[in-house]
Amino acid sequence: MKQDLTPRQIVRELNKYIVGQGKAKRAVAIALRNRWRRQQVPIAMRDEILPNNIILIGPTGVGKTEIARRLANLANAPFIKVEASKFTEVGYVGRDVESIIRDLTDTAVNMVRMEKQRAVADRAFEKAQERLIDLLLPDDNRKNRNRTPEEEERSKRTRASMMKKLENNDLEDKEVSLEVKQDSMPIGMQVFGPMGMEDIGSNIKDMLSSVMPGNKKRRKMKVKDARGYLIESEAQKLIDQDELVRIAKENVENNGIVFLDEIDKVVGDGNSGGPDVSREGVQRDLLPIVEGSTVPTKYGSIKSDHILFIAAGAFHVATPSDMIPELQGRFPIRVEMDKLSTSDFIKILTHPKSALIKQYTALLAAEKMELEFDKSAIKAIAEIATEVNNKMENIGARRLHTIMTTLLDDYMFEHAGMKLKNITITKKLVEEKLDGIAKDEDLSRYIL
């Protein structure tokens, strides 16, 4: 985590990617900074300080998921997004809620592994180059201690010459033969757990793989392909796997972020029966994970006490107060997301680092075409997006994707590979292409 980032700086970083939603950014920035603050307090008090979990309330396409995802990237924290509706019928076809923590732990282990691999990359590359020379010069006498000094000197010169050729990429297409690990599971033999018990299946597979260790098969491949395999192999030898798991577990327990999307789908409106019984059951299953419990994983036990949970939902029918009281208490911070206005759409199209117009400009640049938008055209696109959202289902900024795709359809299809160099999108062009569709409710329902 960038520990020196204050809440104000965190918001400033989020502003580079997300337009508006100041209240939500402020809430998550404080939550992230509180993690750093907790690490500074005495150990006796540290375990008592629990994260203030957050519920983001708002329709689709206003930035709920993006805020959580960018926050995790900013903190370099293990992050997982799960749909609460997957757990709607736990015990029947839904997933076990503990799989959230297991998946988060897998993510953390992969993150740490990639960091460790980057740290040993140079050493792994050097060792891989040495192994490539061994494969290119299968000298059986190399390790023979009875070699004469002259033979030893000649061997060193040959290897140095070969190393120089390798460094100059002169041997990239030469074939070498090396041993590659095969999957330990026999062909056609796979282990499937029943629905909601995927981890049992994976644990059985792990057990069987230890009983039936992977065989090695000799394969021929080009030097450029063998190098990647050898670098990965050498990197694994240089990494302390126990240390890797220890760091990953610590990272999950102290920095993990879980984004629980569609939380409103497991909340009844308090008036109906039937499926609401199973919905309440899901909430009760989620409660121990959110309030803090110990979850067994293949890497050992993980405590979820200090994992930050960010829940999100539209809450069109139900409200957060319809959640069971115990779960309500575990999400003390509630933030109403702002609806996106025309001016917000204009900013979304132009301001963020990954703004839609910048994306389409980059895509068409691959065809050697320069795409430009007049300011009036951008405003017209934003106004149409607002109009269509008001008429039909409000899908927020996602409406811009459908509008931009429809607007640029001809250029993306007809003009690909042609010598058209400059494309200027004007207000007139936008109106010609989209106005009729936007005003015809039936057409806009199917196209936009």
C-alpha cells in the first residue's frame, strides 16, 4: 500500500479514473487510510479496531464497482468482486460463502508470487541462459573432474562464445530438447465437487497429485520458447514458497478487500415470503464472514476480522434497513451514489485516463486513422445518453458504450484497412446518426 497517501490524495487519485461520486470516494478514502492508522497503534489495541464496512447505494453504471476496483489497485491489496446472488440458494445450487475468502486468498498468493518473480527475474534469466547453453552443448564430460586444464579452458571459451550468441539472439530459432512437467492427473480423470463444493473437488485433486507426482516428458522446442519455460522454472526454485504463503495470508487478513455486488438481491422487502426465506439464510451465512471468523483454505486458516467489505446494490425494491439487523450493524457506512447528469457524461467521455473517446481514438489509430470529436458533438452525445436513460432503464455511464458503438459503427466496420486518415465527429453527424433512434422509443430500446 502507498502508506503516505492521505484521504485527500486518495480521492485525487480516484478522480483520475472516476467522475463525480465525491461522497463515495471520501468514504472509501477514509476506510483505506484507517488501515494504515490501525498499523500504527499499539498491538494490544490493533486487534480491537475493526474496519468500517461500506454499502454503496445506487443504480447500475454510476461507478460503484470501479471505485472499489481502483481503490484496491491503489492500495495494492488483494481484491475480489463477487455477486451476492450467487449465494441466493445456499445448500441447493449456490456457492459456499466461505469460497469468497478462499478465492481472495488465491488472488493474494498470485499477487505475491508475481512480486517475488519480478524480484528474482534477473537471477532467473541468468540461470535460464546457463541452462540453455547446457542444452545447446550437451557435453557429457563437462562435470568430469578428470578433465585437463586445456579441456577446461576450451570448454569455458566455447560456453562464452555461445553465451554471446544467445545475448545477440542469434540462436532463437535453434531447437533444444528439455524435460517438461506433465499434469499429475491422468488424462480424462478430473475431480468435480457438487455445486457449492468446488473447493472439496480441488482439495481431492491436490491430494491425488501428491500421491501421483507429475511425470516429466521430453519435448523439443525453439530456444525463444524454451527460455520462457526455463525462466519460470528457475524463478520457482529461487522463491521461498513458505515465505510467499506467509506474506499472502498476512496481506489478505490486513489488506484484503471484498466487493459484494448486488447485495440487494439477497434482501427481501419485508412483506413477502417464499424465496425471501432463502435470502435471509444467505444473509445469515454472510454474517460470520463479515463480522470475523476463521476460514480454512489450502494455504492454512485465514481470519476475516480485518478484511474490508464494500457492498453495493440498487435497492429499487428493498432498502438497507430490510437487511437482518446483525448484518446491518456490520455495514455502518452507507453512501447514496449520485445520478449522472449530462455534464458528468461529458467529463466521463473526456476526462479520465481511460475515457471512452481516448479508447476509441487509440483503437482507430491502429488502423492509422485519426479520430477527433468537436466539443458540440461530445455535448450532443452526453445529452442523448441522458435522454435515453430518462426514457428507459437508467444504466448510467454504460449507456455511453452503446451510443459510441452505434455512432462509430461504420468507421469500425466499413473503413477498416482503407486509407481514410482523418475522421471528425461533428454535432450534425451525431444528430444524423442517433437523433432518430433516440426519439423512437422502440428503436432506442433495441439499439441503444
